[in-house]
Amino acid sequence: MLKELADDHLSVSLLYQFENNKTTISCERFHLLLEKLEVSYEEFF
């Protein structure tokens, strides 16, 4: 699934590290990730 979410702003490596609590991502990247997952900010929280 990480390969499907990856793009110019979200690499597979970054997503893997974020998923495993090894790094953080910016709010902008988090918003992009939610859009790709078709999850609203309200649904996530």
C-alpha cells in the first residue's frame, strides 16, 4: 500500500518511517496523505 501512496511529496521510505514512528511529517504532507487515503481530518481524529 505504501507504493500506492508514494509520490513526489511522500516517498515510500518516508511513509514507512512515519508508519513505524521513526519520523514525523509536516502538516502539509499529513494533509496530502489523508487526501490519498480518502479520510477527512475529522474522521482521523
